[in-house]
Amino acid sequence: MTMRLQVLGPLRVWLGDTEVDAGPNQQQCLLALLLASAGEPVGIQALVEMLWGFDAPPSALNIIHKYVGQLRRLLEPGLPPRAPGAYLTRHGNGYRFAAGPETLDLLRFRQLVAEARACADHDDALDRYAEALQLGHGVAGAGLADTTAARTVFVKLHNEFVDAVVTAARLALRLGQPARLLDPVRRAAEMDPLNELVHAGLVTMLAAAGRPAEALALYRAVRERLGAELGIDPGPELQDAYLGVLARSGPPARTIHPAQLPPDLPLFAGRTTELATLNRLAAGLRAPGRTSPLIVALSGPAGVGKSALALRFAHLVAGDFTDGQLYLDLGEDDPDPLRSLLYGLGMRRTEMPDTAAARVGAYRSLTNSRRMLIVLDNVGDPARIRSLLPNSPACMVLLTGRQRLLTLAVRDGAHLLTVDVPDLRGARELLALRMAGRPYVPGPGQLDEIIERCGRVPLALATLAGAASS
């Protein structure tokens, strides 16, 4: 009569086609521990520690001998009393379970994994892994281990299975066949609901199999579980898997053309030299071999018109940036501007990564290979800027601020453009435009005096013109 034993999951024993009960819980635990040793002898004192810990009764040895006798007769019906049998044999001061891979699932699993690792052909290796993973039916020793020593044995066995799952999943992804291992990887994730490495593999496989929505839902569920049960955020493997789903799926259709630029100023005048410089720099985006975004930082004193110039130029070239325009005023009270940009790109609140580093990665993934114009207005702290830079050489970033961003020029190749007060001609043009249609317009001499008294500062001129019309 053939016998089959399962230890890669709940302990199960079959004699022929009939499943038999392996006895009381402690007796089952003894059998599972010997099976987990896969032919290696286990000393009697080690068995005592694994079954009772530090609370072993004086009769512990006799109980183990009794369990062994009952298990021998269970596995080999008709075995005479005190006969050693063919499977549970005495080995020195202990016992060992003797069986082959055709009998014990653990040995068959190890045989298949070894064959997979030795295969020169990757497709054959994946076949072996797929067969091996089908042998996993749950957590080894589930419901049997009452001591730390016993749990350690079963955890080691479980980790061996998980290692094979992770390796097989990576191979399936490399071969472009994720669907073949989805079921066993999913079972492994269910067995170990807090194992980030397994869940990272499953998230990646779901996305690669054309199921990104399911992959994102799984990531969110694991993230919530980790927070609720362990009080932690997802680690780098799971975060990388999540970002990979975003990159593979591409930006959502609703975010292909964000158009966040504030309205253009209707009363803009002058700045022909600065606009020509900006156009010349923007033409560099078409140069072959670019590997980084074009960054232009406009700096100058308050009220000089940096934001007005940036917005006028942005509106003039917006049509060249076919994937849209993002705008963010960093002078406003926003503790996490990266979130605002991600929302602008269409990321939902439930998809938002928990850590700052993961949000940076998500932003770079969503801007990768896109042609976008990004205006970051009123830059205060230059240290906040680098995480807001996109990951595409087809993007242009316009920055405005009072400080010259020298560090950004050194580290990221930013072009620094100083915006000064306009010359007298430009200031006249601006003030005349602002005063047009008023009941009283000063003559040229008076205009020049007003301009010089205002220091040719555009904001001061605009304020004066507005007050004159009230």
C-alpha cells in the first residue's frame, strides 16, 4: 500500500487513497517535526524541548516512545508490537523518518527546486518551479507548534518555501510568463499576509499579467495591514513594486493633459530680451542626446515681475508641451508640495505612497518620457526643489524666486536668469498700458518722474496705476 505524507502545510497522511488521522495534537506535532527534518535524525532531548519547552513532565521520554509506537502502527498497519518498521527508525539517541520524494512532499519539493536551479533552459526551470510550488498548501506546522523550538523548525521550513516562491516569481517575470505562477504566489501571500517580499512579487506579477487595478488594490490592502498590525509603512521592495505598477500602467487617461497654468496677465508689456532668452533656452529641448530636463531659474527682488514673466512665457509655449502643464506656488503654506503635483498628475488619495522617498519615486515614474512644462513659483527654500524635478529630458521647469539657485545650477545644470527692473522704455510701455483709458493720463515728462520715483519696479507701477483709476 502506497503512503503519502504532507508537511508543506497542515500535516496530512494518506494510506493508498484514504486519508488517516495521525492521532492527538502532540503526536501529530512529533510526526511533523520528524518529517520537517527530512531524513535527518533528531535527538530525543531536542524532541522533548520542541514538544514541551522547559515544562517537560518526568514521563516525557516514555510519552515520546509511546507516540513513536503508535505512529509506526498507523503508517504500517499490521506491524508487530515493538517492531521498528521501515519509516520511523531509531538512530542513536533519537529518531529519524526515512522516506523518499515519492512519499514525502518536502523531499519532492526540494528535488524539484534543485532540478530547477540546475536547468540550463529557463523554460524547463520554470516548469520545475511551477510543479514544486504546487506542493505548498499552507503554513507548515499550522496549529501544532506550542513551543518556540517547534515554531522555529516550521518557520525555517516556511521560509525555504517562500525563498523558492520569490525566485520562481522573478524567473516567470523575466520570461514574460507571470500568469503561470499567479496561483501559487497568491497562495504564498495568503499564507504569509505580512511578508512584504512575497506581496511585492505578487503585485509585480499581477501588473505584468495585465491586471494593474488588482495589483494596486493588493498594495493598498497590504499597506493598511502593515500599518494596522505593525505600525509601519511598506518597505523598499513593496514600494518599488508599487512604483513599477504605476510606471508599467502609465499615467491615467484623465491626467494626460493637466492644464494648471494661472490665467495670463492681460496687461503685460516689455521683457522682449528676457523672452528671447527663454525661447533660445527652450529650443535646446530639441537638441539630440538630452538626458535631463531643462531647468530655468528666474531670480530677482520682490515686485520685479518674475512670476509675470514666467507665466507669459509659459502661455506662449504651452502648446509645445503636449503632455500638459503643472503649476505650483511654493509661497503658499503647503507642507508637502509633492503631493500637490501627484494629485495634478491624477494620482488618487488612496494611491498616494506613505513615505517621502516613495512619493518622489512615484512622481518621477509618472513624468518619465513625458513632455511637460512645470512652473514652480515663489521658490523659498532651494533644498525643496530637487525632489520636484521631473524625470524626463523632454520636460521644462521654470522656477521663480528671490534667491539665485546656485546649487541647482551646479548639481542639476539649471540656467540662472536674473530679472531686473525694466529699462525706461519698458517701464513707460507698462505704465502707459496700465493708464490707458483713464480720464487723465500724465504727459511724458510726468510719466518718467513717476517711473523713477517708483524705481521702475513693475509691481509699484501697477499699484500706482490701479490707485489712480479708483
